[in-house]
Amino acid sequence: MRLLLDENVSRPLHQAIAAFVLGHEIVHLLNLDRWSGTRDEKLYPQAAAEGFQAILTNDARQMQRPREVEAIAASGLHRIEYPHKHPGLTGIGLAIATVAAGLPATLALLADADGQRLVTLRGIDPTPAGRLRVVDPATAPPKYWPDLT
């Protein structure tokens, strides 16, 4: 799977993901020429056009903005979100632990998905249901999700 890390994903988290997530192409937006500062309404279609299949972000507010939700839906990309609520070393440690616990299972699940999925990595709980929440927007569309039929 080709995974794009959003601009808000820290470089230390990118390094950690690259170390433990093998067999996937992991690209940080900051490493792509002229992508920095791209607004989310344009980022999702641009990423889809460049062959990415999923985006990892910690921007929880994206799903509360109608235009961004429409761009996510139209792109067909899987959206993977993780919480990042604490500053400093504690925050990056919790983010790395959360992503390390949930991302490998998420990528395996998305590889077999029959359509777009919205995934929230929740924490380091040892059970898969505790680590992530998966939404199929075709059967349970979130607020502002457009009718694509």
C-alpha cells in the first residue's frame, strides 16, 4: 500500500513508521516538492492522482469541515487518523505507541477492503477492537459525507 503522511505527522513518527512498517511505501508530504501547505480540499484529490491509497493524519477536525469531508469522500482514499493531544516527548511517545499498535493491522485490513474506509487509531490496547475503529462510509456515512451514488 502507498501511504501518505500528512504534514501534521511529525518527522520522528515518520522515522518510527518507516522502521516497523515494512512492505509498504511510506511517504511524508514534507518530502514531496511543492506539497507543503496544500489545503486538505486539494490534498486528497492530488494524493489520489499520484497513486496514494491512504493518508495518515492527526487532524481530527477534518471530519467536521464539510468541504474537507467532501474531498475525502471524492478521493476514494482511506483516511487513517490518530490522536495527538499531548505536547513534547510524552505526546510523541504516545503517538508512536498508538500508531505502532494499530497501523500494521489497519494496513492489512485496508488491503482487503472492498471500498473506502475511515480508520481511527485509538490507543495501545492489546485487542484489535480497542486499538482501532473502522467506519465504512458506504454503510455508516459520517456527518457531511456526500451521497456519491
